[in-house]
Amino acid sequence: MNRRDFLAAGGAAAAGLAGRMLRAQNSATEAAAPITGTLTIDESTTLTTIPPDFIGLSYESAQLANPAFFSADNAALIAIFRELSDQGVLRLGGGTSEFTAFTSAEPAGAAPFDAVGPDTSKNIKADTPITPKELRNLRGFLDATGWRCLYGLNLGRGPVERAAEEAWHAQAILGPRLIAFQLGNEPDAWRNRYRPATWTYGDYWKEWVLAHAAVTARVPQARFAGPDVSNKMAYVTGFAADVKRSAPDVVMLTSHYYAMGPAGAVGMTIDRLLAPDPKLERDLQTAMTAAREAGIPYRMSEGNTCWNGGQPGVSNTFASALWAVDTMLAFAAGGCSGFCLHGGGDGYYTPIAGGLKAGFVRRPEYFGVMAARNFAGATLIGSKLDCASDRVRAYAASRPGGRLTLIVNKAGAAAAIRTPLRRAKRQWQLAGPAIDARQGVTFTEGRVKALHEGIAHVPAYSAILLES
């Protein structure tokens, strides 16, 4: 057994053990004394208004090679997208974006594949042709869903002339559905891959300037976003400062966020996923400061639970739903303008699994996004939760017609949270059979209950959304 196989086996064993322990806790902790806390809400304090297009999904660029996938004829996927938002953001990029090869020739023969999962270090990648036909179908899909697009161009491996040609066609075809182009995917990870070991942000910026010039020479009205990096915040701050000085057509700052990884490593467990991540708050603050100084919005353009394809028994379980709704609203509270969950195909962490042949399935994480979608267009207001557990989180927002209060309980014991509310007009619950359940997850509206003395009772491993 080589080292990679050993790590994968160890990770699977750890995930299995954690799952058995968590299932045993479900029955034992529900009857235990609940976690207590007090939520205070200050309606006079306005934090931020969440954009209507906050909800987003990210797919690999290679998915375009099947023109029937993102198409006006794909009614099943269109319906699922519209369930999440009628004006979301589809980001196309990922590791396969550095292997796209645009050609103006129309495709011949059948599509090379049905659906494409998230890129991993184990994928064997080959150049994928993208043609105007795929772009025309993509436009139809975007029109049918009401979504817009962040479009990744191949900078890591492709000639800039080809990227400029692709940009010209994409601009002409996608029109108002195109938000911006991104030049390259995760350039902070190109060292020893597509670039030499000495590769730095300064080298990337020089290449970006040349690619930007090539694209704008063909498409003068082009708009850009970036740097679309994996995790090195020096690229984010450097890019924000550079574009402020010399690239006014950059309309969005972007980077990626994965809660943990790599998939297969020991310790990639449900317990870790549900634990607070100090890096999130630190990096988000850095990105938002850079974006404000540059005068442009910041969007999390690709992310999920565990990089390198997702952790089986973790990324495809109910735990991912609780993680998703909490993390998306944490980004929103920090000022982030949008959040694109990466996925596709049958990847472990994809919110929507499947394809044209087998049909599409809503994975557990999808229902976490459904809970978060209620906050799109709402204004977050001041709230403070004093609680004995750091795995219980709360958010409050105002919107036309009422106020939203969300309490997310990622702990293995029930929570009793004292709130300013006495009764809700509507109530929903995000729930699953067990924290490691892969099916049976729901986000549903239930019977409105009186809040005795303002106390909201939130079962272990669940979330409740109250409209008052």
C-alpha cells in the first residue's frame, strides 16, 4: 500500500468511526440537558444587504463540452436551479478550465461525456474543445434560469490569443448574462505545475496584464474578475491593489474557500467540518478589506467542504447541509456579495448530483442552500448570541413583510435559545435522519409554534428559520 492509499484508507476508517459515534450520540444527547443561550437582536443596527444574486453554483469548464447539459432543453436542471434562485450566479472554471481549447468549428459526433465532477489531483485531464454551439446553449440555459455567469478562460496552459478568441465569442453570445471573465484558475497553485518553482504573485500579475490586453483588444467592453485563487491571500490583496491602480474594468474580487482538505487525509471528519474555522473569519476579513479599498465587491467564486473532490461519508451527508447554511451566512455577514458552491457530476460534495442519462438528485448540501436562499435580498441586522456552545450560530435579517431569525445547531445536543420573539408567522426546519445521513434530508415549513418565554427549541443537528 503506497502512502496515498494509506491516507485514503485511514481517512475512510476515521470517517466511518466518526459516523458510528455520531449516530450513537443522536439518541443519547437528545434526552440530555439542552444547550442554553440568549439571542439579542438590534434592529437599529444594519450590517449589510445581501444581494439578490448571492446564491451561486460553480461547475468545471469541461462541462461545456456536452452541449445538452447547460441548455434550454435541460428542463430538469433548469427547475432545480430556479428552486435555489431566480437570479443566481453560475461560475464556470475549476481545474479543467486550464485544459479547454476553444475552436470556432462546430462539434461533430456525440459529446465526450455526460456530466463532469469536480477536478481532483487524480483526474486524467485532456484538452476539451469548447465551441460557439456550447456557448449558444449556455445562453439559453441562463435565460431560462434567470442566472448570470462568471466565465473562466484558460491562462494556465493556453495561448492568450485563443483565450481572446473565446472571449470574443462568449461576449457576443452571452451578452447581458455574462458578468465577467476570469483569467486562469487558482494561479497561486501553478508553481511546479504550469509554472516554475520560482513562480510568485508578481509573475502572475505580469501574465495577467498581457492576457488582459489581448482580451480587451478583441473585446473592448470586457469586464473581469479575479484573481480566483485557492488560498494565498497575498494574491488577493496584491490583485486588489494592482487593479485599483491600472484596471478599472475589473468589477469583482474573487477567491476560493474550502473548509478542510485534502480529501482522503486522516482527520477529514464530520466533527472537524462542524467545528468553527478561525481561518474563515481571518481570510474573509482580509478579502473584504482589500475589496473595499479597491472599490469592488468580493465573491467566493468556488468552495465547498473538502478540497480534492470531497470526503465520502462527510461531504455527501446531512452535516454538509448544516455547514453550508452556516458558512454561507457567515460570508454574507462579513460583507461577501456571493457564494458559489462547487460541484457537478457525482462528486462527493456536489449540491446537485447526476446527469442527463440518470437524472438529477438533490444532495443533502442542496437543502442547506435552500435555507440560505431566504436571506437573498434581505438586510442583516445586529444580533448577538451568548451560548455555551460555539457550534450554535444565529443570524437575523429584515425584509419586506417581516424579520428572519435563523438558528443553526451543529452540536450533538438540543439547544434552548432565549430570543426576543414570542411567536412566529412562519417556521421552517432543516433536518435529517442522522448527522451522517445521505438521504432523507429536508428543508420544510412546519406548524408555527408559540415561543414560551421567547425560547426557541432547536433539536441536535438541525436548524430552524423563523419569520416574524
